[in-house]
Amino acid sequence: MRRFWTQGPVNPQEHYVVSRTEEIADFINRVEDGKYVVLFAPRQTGKTTFFQAALEALV
């Protein structure tokens, strides 16, 4: 059973997660174009989870 998670990176198999496929695709396009990317956001808003998903998509 999935549950909400409020501490650290989210595991999509165990926790509810909002899909960010468009943002991840845009991020990957910018990285592949050799551009610098900054992800600036408040704490506990999904930055680490975002980068983990982007890395998984790149590999």
C-alpha cells in the first residue's frame, strides 16, 4: 500500500508521487545541449527525487 512521504527522497513504488515527466524531459534536453541547469526550490519540495528520476531516465 502506498503512503505519503515527508522525509527524504521518495520511492515511487512505496510512496505517492506527482509525475514530472515534462520537467524531466526539459531538464534532459538542456543537459544534452550542454547548458547549465539550476534547480532552486524550498526544502522538501522534491529536488532530490527530481534528480534521481532524471538520472534514471538518462541511464
